[in-house]
Amino acid sequence: IAGAAIILLALFVLIFAKQYKKVGPNEALIISGRKKTITHHDGSRHKVGYRIRLGGGTFVTPFLEAVDTLPLEVIPLQVRTPDVLTHGGIPILADATAQVKVESSEASIHIAAEQFLGLGKDGIREVAIAVLEGKMREIIGTMTIEDIYRGRGEFDKRVAQAAHEDFAKMGLILLSFSLKEFSDSQGYLDALTKPLISAAKREAAISEAESQKETIIRSSQARKEGEVARLQAEALIAKAQWENEAKKAE
């Protein structure tokens, strides 16, 4: 009897250890199999067939519950659009970088779990890239190539704002977005930048010439003032000598 009890105890410990699931702080355990009521941002409530554990560990009931992992870490993205027509009708190729993750609120994690569970980071990355590519196309179509060239910050801001709502519906948040570079196959951008580069070089040359001119003027003024001071000093010395000689003669 004692031996059987020990075996049962060991079996129980083994089952418990096997069914105790742990994840890191950048992951969430999604344990399905039991009903739970959740509350949304708007105050509405409904039941779902799973529960969530953020980081740490929890016991998963054998035969009644199954467990999956949802990544919560930051996911870097490389986004490229093929030739897209700007507002002025110039086709451009744009490259951008971004960072996205599952938003950390419980409501967002529930939304993300329902859409991305089992897909992992690659699944989230693929969907996020598709959303950003579509928003980039949309914003490029509303801006001229000059607007994009001179206002990359405005372009980044408009893309991020346009993508915000779509990401929120998937439980995601866009942490950063930046247009790295863009080009066109018709040489319009080169034609646009060459005058700007020439103007910048011309302004630099003018600035350097003005600086040299100011240096020469100041140097000449300093020499002039030095010469005047020298002549004044010599005049004072001559006057003093003359007065001294006059006193001796008296």
C-alpha cells in the first residue's frame, strides 16, 4: 500500500510539473477550454472560451484545457511599396522601417489572441506589413514628390495616424514608423535635387567669400589702427624730446 501511494504521489507530481506552463515577461499564455467573461473598452461584456496569463506560469488542467503562446515583444518591420503614383503622377518606390507589438492592455491581448493565436511573430509581421504598405500607398497618392522630399516627418506622421485605427482593431500598436528612402525610375527626383544641391553649393561659396571679405576688412582695419597708434606714439616721443631739449637750452 505504501509503495502504491508513493507511486501515485510521484505520478501526481509528474503530471503537475508537466501541466505547469511558464513563459517569459514578453509572452502571454492563452489557456483555452473554460469559459470566462471579459469586459471591453466600451463597457460591454461577453464570454470567451479561454483565459490569459501574462508572463510567469499557471497550471493547465489535463484533458480540459490546451495552451498556446502569444508573443508580446517588439516586432521590427521592413516595408517596401512598388511603384506608386504620387499626387502629381510620378511613380515612386518607397522603403520604410517600423516597429509593432501587441498592445499591453488585457482587452487588446484578447483581440490579438483571437486573430493571431498560433501564427506567432511571423504572422503578426505579415499582417502589419500589409497594413502599412496599404497606408503608405494611400498617403503617397495624396502628396506630391516635392511634399514627400521636403516633409518626410509629415509623411511619417500621416501614415502612422492612418494605420492606428486598423492596428487597434487587431490589438496591435505601432511604436514607430520612418521613411528611409524613396526613388523614382523617371529621373524626376534627380532633376528636383540637382538645383537644390547647386543652390546649396552656391550659398556655401558665397558665405565663404563673405567670411574671407570680412576677415580681410578686419585685418586691414587692425593694421591701419596699428599704424596710427605707432605714428601717434612717435609724435609724442618727438614732442617730449623737443621739450626736453628746450629746457636744457634755457
